[in-house]
Amino acid sequence: MRILVTGTAGFIGSTLAIRLLERGDEVVGIDNLNDYYDVNLKRARLARFAEHPRYTHIVADLADRAAVEAVFATYRPRRVVNLAAQAGVRYAAQNPHVYVQSNVVGFLHILEGCRHHGVEHLVFASTSSVYGANTKMPFSEHQSTEHPLTLYAASKKANEMMAHSYAHLYGIPCTGLRFFTVYGPWGRPDMSPMLFARAIRSCEPIKVFNHGRHKRSFTYIDDIVEGIVRTLDMPSTRNPAWDSARPDPASSSAPYRIYNIGHERPVELLRFIELLEHAFGRKARMEMLPLQPGDVPDTEADVSELIRAVDCEPCISIEEGVERFARWYDDHFPLP
């Protein structure tokens, strides 16, 4: 089928596009190729599939209403995966307006396109950051998420609420996926795995916040993409047992669902660094620092709902995932 994927020059979007093309789908990709980080990396990701006969690339910003309307009117996708967003938790402190334009205004334009062109299913990226001040582990979609700690998290929570309103008003099946600490080949250079890999290999110090004691549900990119594809193939439906007197945040009387995608075995940051040291055969020079404002001490994913709905459980171990990532890094960034 024809699928519109936004953010196809991004880490997750590019990997998803390849997977969809490999299984025979037609992919229309949108990305504005902004310079938040190295544009050459984005172009390198695109180069892996841009010449595929079933791929069409559109350079456009989701905040450009006319451009998004034109894409929907011209290509009329059956399903949509929205992965484009202004990423980065701390960047919002310097550029808050960019987050609202990209993550909120841009998402509105996607919703409107789905509404006016009969899209069968919208899958959109949310984040484990929406759990914010919650400390009950593991994080469950059935928990309240009313206390985000960053503007980025707040913008993704807004996406969830906006999607629910469109599912309720217009019957558009919408599925939100809360990603937990994604890592792997072609990752974002501003995220800790890439930062750590570069520093360890070049014998430079790395900043280790919270003295490396916080835990994360590190999730390998292939597991994330598998979850996206499986949910995309199963449009959300109304929950017949949904009770307005005791509303469940994970579902609705509208065709709307929220799922976590993350490895259920959280890993301490120091363990992640240790595995990188082993993979690269070098010791890390660590600068121990306190927890950053807006960071949560730990994340732990409950993916029982994802397993129940689409029979998908992230299964690539941290040991295997880090080894794969390190091999890719060595291949693409060889030492002089």
C-alpha cells in the first residue's frame, strides 16, 4: 500500500522506510532536512533508499500547511506514520518556539490531511518522556501522564490529546507509540550512544550525568521498527469496555490506542558504557556529573499491551544491540 512517512531522513524514519520498501509497500517520505544536527548524516541515511523505484521524497516542513496539504492531495496515502519532530529534550530551553511549530502545528497539519483524505490509520511517535514526574515502575500506558518535565515531553503529550480528539470527532484510527531510549546504527549524534562512541574511540572524556546510576529501557532500533510495522498493520479500534466514569488513558470509546515500545529490562547507564568499552576495546574517560534538570532518574517499559495487541515484544538484548551498534560505528567512522 502507499504509506506516508514523515521524518524519513531521521534515525527511526529512515530505518522504517527501508523496512516498508523491502516488504513491497510504496513510501512517500517527507523531511525538511533541517540543520539541528549534521545534514550530511541525514543525506547519508536517505541515500540508502532514495533511488528505490517505490520511494518518493518530498523536502518540506510539516509546519508549512500548504506543502502538507499538497502532499496529501497529490499522493493520497492509505496510511500515515508521523515520526518527524523537533527532537532533543534540552534544546527546547533555547528554542521553545521551534518545538511548538514542528511538534504541535506540524502535527495538526498531519491530522487535517488524514481527516480530509480518508486515511485508514495514523501511527504517530510519542515518547516515554511523557511519564515525567511519575515514579511508579514499570511505566504503564494506564498511568496518568499529566506532569511532563520538559517542553519536548509536553509537545508529545499534546500530540496524544490532539490525536484522540480527531479519533473522536472524525473516526480516524490513531495509534500513539511511546518510544523508550532508542539506539543503534544511524542514530542521532546528539544522543548518548553516539556521543559515548565518539568519545571512547577518540579517548576524549564523556559527561556521565547522575554519576551513571540512572536506568533506561534501551531499545534497539530494529525492535522499534518491528513494533511500528505491526501496529501500522492493525488500525486502532474502539474499546467496548471503556468506561467514562473510570477513563483508561490507554484506550477510548474512539478508535484510539497508546502503546509503549521499549525493552522490559532497564540497564544502568554505567553498564551501557561498560559494554561500549568492551566492544571498542578502549576504556572511557568519565566526568561524573549530577542529574540534569528535566531528566528522570529511571525509565522502565511495561509492554504487555503491545504484546497483547500485536504480539510484539522488543527482544534484542543490550549485549547484542551494543555489539551491532559498535560494529556499524567502526565501519562508518574508521579510525585514521
